[in-house]
Amino acid sequence: MRDKSLLKEDTDRVDGFDKVTGRAKYFAEYQIPGTTYGVLVPSTITKGKITGIDSKAAERAPGVLAVVSHLNRPVVAGYETGKDQGVPNNMMKIFYTDQISFNGQPIAMVVADTYERAVYAATLVKGTYAKEAFETDFEKNLSKAKAPKNPAQASYLRGTADAYKNAAVQIEASYTLPTETHNPMELHGILANWESADKITVYAKTQGVKATQGTIASTFKLPLTNVQVNSEFVGGGFGMALRTWPLEIAAIIAAKQVNKPVKLVITRDQMFTLAGHRPYAFQKVGLGADKDGQLTGITHEAWGHTATYEDFTENVVSMSKFMYNSANVNTTYKIVPLNVGVPIWMRGPGEATGAFALESAMDEMAHSLDMDPIAFRVKNYTEEDPEKSRPYSSKNLKEAYKMGAEKIGWSKRNNKPGTNKDGNWLVGYGMSTGVFNASRGRASAKGILKSDGTLLLQSAASDIGPGTGTGMVQIAHEVLGIPVSKITFELGDSSFPTAPSQGGSATLSTVGSAVSDVCNALKAKIAEMATQSGLSASAKFVDVLKKNNLPSVEVTMESKGGEEQKKYSMYSFSIHFVQVKVNPLTGVVKVSKIVSVGDSGRIVSPKTARSQMVGGAVGGLGMALTEETVMDHRFGRYVNNNFADYHVPVHADIPEIEVVFVNKPDPYINPMGAKGMGEIALIGFSAAVANAVFNATGKRIRTLPITPDKILA
Amino acid sequence: MSVKEENIPENEGRRDFLKQGTLFTALALTPVSLLKAADQKADEKFAELFEKVSLRIKVNGKAHELFVEPRVTLLDLLREQLALTGTKKGCDHGQCGACTVHIDGTRVNSCLQLAVMNEGKEITTIEGLANEDVLHPMQAAFIKHDGFQCGYCTPGQIMSAVACVREGHAGSKGEIREYMSGNICRCGAYPNIVDAIEEVHKSGVQV
Ligand code: FES
Ligand code: FES
């Protein structure tokens, strides 16, 4: 039996049919007559100036319509005003000057009538350069670190700085995380079509159709309404589609130049240079505790890289400020400019980087204290946010620890490392905590109840895979009681009511609240119409519409959080448990069991929520064991810029994954009581693996990924 | 054609040479009517004779008679020329499996195939798997087990999964994982995909 209003364990993804039949259309799959193909020509130097672009041969090659570069591009209105970096978000102006800031930076785009002809002609374009010395080595340039301008990233102090140095028990350790690349399966690009001189439609791969609309509008100085952005299906993003990349602007410029639609799909190797990455990070953590395991000081210092031409920052040290009960905490965060393409938030972003360090250090401290890692965390548990001195809106971590410990078989863990064996393999158990801000932003939605018994919802939200539409129809179902199969949620269209980008685990909370509010308003409207037309207030909406001779009734409204956001600290939490098997002869680490516990309020869409947690664990496993974007500093180029050499987890790497939800509504955050989970699914996971490897072997690996050479070293 | 590389003037592409050189030889063989349009378009047409080859291929049961450049991959032919965009491009290098199709019943990365290698062959893509609106059992199982998130790797996973079962490589979770490892899912839907395949295999339905 199915309780209509509560459990919907079996609600399938609403876009499942389209996805399994190949009918779902991603940006490059829209058919516009006369579409031409763009191919980018990358800079072969890492820093310097373009002294010439020989495009003669390319221009004469068959089917070529144009070779667009800074030498011949049409006027870009937004380029002509402001300072050197005048485009929104300080974005690099592509094809603007002769300046080269990183290897692979596009110097030109070839446009031809077929893809093959464009690819070939692009090989004929020859750039000549005046090279300059460049810097790509993070560790060598640490001394050039600067404090970010962003005030949210300022140094933090509570109590006494470096108090850990006076503690009875101290640990001090450094952790390194290499550059990682998002690598969604879908390649990036855009399909750009100027409808007229000042009106454009694009099919984009974006996590925010409104954000893309805004960037294009201000770059080309167009009214917002003249920029139509469509992005119904996005083949993964993990953060890399949270901004408009210069390459998208390049295609739009080229489309203007040839006066035809231009489709640009970049290559997998260009995904490593042109579409962001998680920055390299170096962190120092100092923890101090008294003999009973009470933390007395936390010091967390972090450095991450950015580009020379744009600043990128993220919240690496935030967790250390509020996660555990310590009277003394100090943190700093600095960025190191390098000659690389600019980074962008990658799933879990800075918080995942920081959690690797803090949660590894917590494990190291528990070991020094000879305490169980869970008991140590519970000892330093806090019901109040020590950073902002206010209560958490909800936090059920003690319960979550218990649930996960039971599922993984924590009782089989031996606190003494290297003592648990399974044949020739060493067995270890590890755990860690993850936390991410649970926010509710501002969003609008439109709801149309129709006399055929259906409900159509629209909002300019985006979906990169978590199941936004599936969550929204379930929220609407709960409010209105209409069967899920009769509700449609449309997104990915910039002409719909405004919604924020899909990032920071906020879509369900923000857009879901708008959907909930719209549905409640529709309900009230129908009830009012019912009584006015002599029906009972609880009459079915179909009957009310018929009685009033109306084909439909419509509500559009904006929704946002209120005072509760100032009264409470709102966070989503996760706990990751892993069992690893380590081969002491080969150094191979196999993750043999995973249990992830989510404490993120009420679960609105159980099936897709579970998948999201599973996906985060898979991403976390890659971060822990295999992923590393390797730079050859002689040339400033990434050497493993493909799926054969950059190892993302494959089927054979992934064991059974159990997902457990505390599933208790948060009383304050939003009408659904639901908090986001996209980031917590990954945050902390890599530390759980490192901690399990330590438990198995007695070896503490502080530099990711945990490859066999590090185990054997 | 015996055009030698060294005969091509410096800085001139092969096509430039064709534009000039082939005209002389082709002229003798070409009907006058065609020659009337002695503009760039005619030039293009002559060149096409040398640059494209004929290809007869069946895709999802439908016969196509095509004229394609030999350098066109099967993947690009499907996506860019036949508008069959269900087959995805994830790497173009045979490293991700997003482009998996069946060629005469065998799973193949279509990005590693030149289209012209498939003369007379039968290709099945994700669009050809379902029977109108009745899903193939593997497609239905993917929905039931939520074997995807963004859906971009999904057509490739499903085509590979069907072949995996047909090949007899779906005997256990471990075997499925091994024989599906050529299909990357960055969203990490792996456990759900394995569950879907295992269920289809165990059900014994003809795939
Ligand atoms: S696109 Fe063919 S294997 Fe990746
Ligand atoms: S579902 Fe997104 S890559 Fe597999």
C-alpha cells in the first residue's frame, strides 16, 4: 500500500523515459538549419604574446567560412567599455588582445560547413609568439600567495591563535590535494544562433540559464529579453557549468562573424584546460586536545591556486570554524596565481578540500589519544554553532554516527592499525564527517492548473542530473494531491520565472519552496473560486474550472527565506564509512564496502536522493584513490588530459554502496523541511578512505590520491 | 590518383591543388552542362567526387545510401548527418563508451570506427532498441533501478549492457562490473546500473 502523502520510494525519474531512449536532447543535439561548426585553435605557449596568426591556408581550405581571432573579430560591445577585464565576473575577454596567460588558451576559431572540415582547417592555423617565462608549479610559488580580496575569505580567529601548541596532546600535519578535473561525460560547448543583429538564441551546457543569459547580455550589451538560453538536459557539470566560459563567448562572436549558427563542442583534452578544475591545495592543520579528548585549539591554514588573469576562491577552511567544539580556532586561506586556466568549484568544492585535511587530522588526533574516532567526534560535538553562536536549525549527527557504524560493522574495527587481516589483505575501517551550508535562496515559479486535470510548473532552474524535476513534481504532489504522473515540471529555459543556478546544493530548497508556495497559492485560489461559484471549498480543481468555464488557472510567485536564516545556522551533514582492503605487497587499495549517511532534513525524493549520495561516494572514491591532473612544468601542459590517463572510477572500482538517511524534517529551513545533499555526498569521503587505509596499514597518507607507490614508500 | 605530395606547391593545401589540378583531368570526362557553372560550386562538386565515397549502411533497420568523406567517424555520421543524437560523444578516443552502438550485433565504440568501414553492415543505436514506445527490458530496468543521473552515458551503458547479457557476461555482479568497465559514468550510477543488468539477466528475458 502506498501512502500518498509520505513515502514515494518507487517514484521514478520523470525524465527517465527520455534518457533511456536517447530522446533527451543535450545542447549539441538541436537541429538548426545551416548550422556551421567551430573548432578552437589553442595557444602552444603558456605565457607571452601572439605575434602573428597565419590563417591563409585555413581560410583557403574547403568549407571554411572564417578564421576568427583578436585580429579580425567583430565589435563586442561589452569589450569596449570598462577596464581591461571589463566583462562580467572579470571573465577573460576571449579574442581580445595578443596576451597569452595559459597553455591551450584559444587564439582563434575556425568555422566551416562540416565538423571534419573545421577540425582539419584548425590544424592549418599557425600562431607565432613571443614567449615569456611562466609559472605553473604550485609548490614552487607558495611564497607568492596572496590574501583573496573576497572578505568572506578573510582570516578568522576565535579565542587564542595557535592554541593547539599549548595543548597536552598535539598533532600538526600537512595535507596536499592535486588538481582535479570535473570531466562530466558531456563535452562542453554551445550552439549559438543570432536571430537578428541584436537577438540571440543559444543552446548551452549550463547550471544556470539565467546566469548564462546575464553574461551574454552584458558581454554583447543586449537587453536580457533578447538573449534566449535553452538548456533542458545537461550531461553532468559538477560545478564546471556554473559560469559562462570564454569559449562560449568565442562561439557567439564567430556566429556573428559568419552570420550563421555556430556549434562548438570542445574536445576531451580541452575540457582540462578551458572548463575549469578543482585547484591544487596545500593545507596545514594543528589540533590540540586535553587528555580526555576535549579539543582546545584548531589551526587550519590553506593555500589553493588561481589563474593570473582571474581570482578564484572557495571555502576551504570553513568547516574548522564551526564543526567541533573548540574555544580556540584560527584559520587563513590564500591563493597562488599560476599560468593555468582559471579553476571553478568542483563538487563539494573547497569544503571537500578542507574536509580531507580536517577529518584526516581528527583521525590522527583520535589515534594519538587512543580514542575511537567516533567517540572522539562525539566528545567534541556541539549543539550550537560556535562560529556564529546560534543554534543549528537541525542536527542529528549522533544518530547518524550510530546508523552508519552499525551498517558498516564498525564493531569489527580494531583501534590498533594493521591488525585486521583477510587472507593476504589488510583490512581497515575509516569514517569521516561532511558538512555543507544548507541554504534557501530566492526563486520564482509558475503553476498552471488545467481543466484536463494536469498541472504544469515552470521555473528557469537547471538540472545537471540530481533529479530536479522529479523532486519538484513530488513536492507539488504533496501540496495538491495530484498524481505525480499528471504533473510536469519544465526547466532550462531562460524565459521561465527566475531561478538561481544549480550549485551549492540549493535547488531543492530554493526552487522547491517556490513550487510549494505556488501550489499552496493555487490551492487557495481554487478553494476561493469554488466557494464563489457555489461549490464546496474542497471541490476538485477540475470541477471548479469547469464550473467557471475556465481552461486553466495560473499563479506565478516569488519565494524566499526569512528571519529564520538569521536565527539559525543551517547545514546539511553526512558521515561516510568505508571498509578498505590493502595488499601489503602491491600497495593496491580496494574499497570493499561503503556506507554513506545523510542528515539533510526530510528526503523528498528517496530514489533520486539515494542515487545522489551514491554518485558522491563514487566521486569521492576517485578523489581518494585515482584522480590527479598532472602538469608538465617544462611546457605548462597537462599530460594526462584524457580518460585513459586521468582515472575516474569505473564499474570495477565500485563496491556495494549503502545509503542511509536520518530523514528528519528540518523545522525552519523551508516548507518541505528538506536540506540539500549534492555536496555532502562527496565532502569528507576522501578522508574516510585515508583513515581506513591508516587503520589497515598504520600508514598515514596525506597526499591524494592514495596510489600504491605511496602505500609502499 | 597519383598526386604526389612533393608536387603540391608550398603553403597550398591538397585541396587547393585539387581545385587547380584536378580540373584539367576531370574536364575531359565531364559533361559540358556541368561545366557551365564554372564557378566555385562546380569546383566543389569535382572535388567531392574525389573526396567522398559511397556507403550503404543500415541503421535501426533503415537502409541508407550515403556519400561520405572517408574521415567521417561512425559516431559523427550518426550524430551530425543522420540526426541520431542518442549516441553520445564523451571522448572521441575510445576511452569512455558513451558512443557504444551495436554493429551486426556486437558492441563497438562508434568513435573508433570510420563510417566507411561499415559498408553493408547493420547498426543498432539506442533509438533502435525500443519498439516504438515499448521499452526494451534493459531500458525499463535502468528506469526502475535509477541507473543514471544526467543521462549522458546512459545510451552507451544500455547498449553495452544489452551486449553484456547477450555475451553471457552478466553471471555475477563482479563479472558485470568487469565487462561494463569500458563505460564510464561520471555521475556514479554504477551500483544501480549493475543492479539493472543483473535483474535483466536473472529474469531470463530475451534481450
Ligand atoms: S566517445 Fe567513443 S569511447 Fe568515448
Ligand atoms: S548518468 Fe551522468 S555520466 Fe552516467
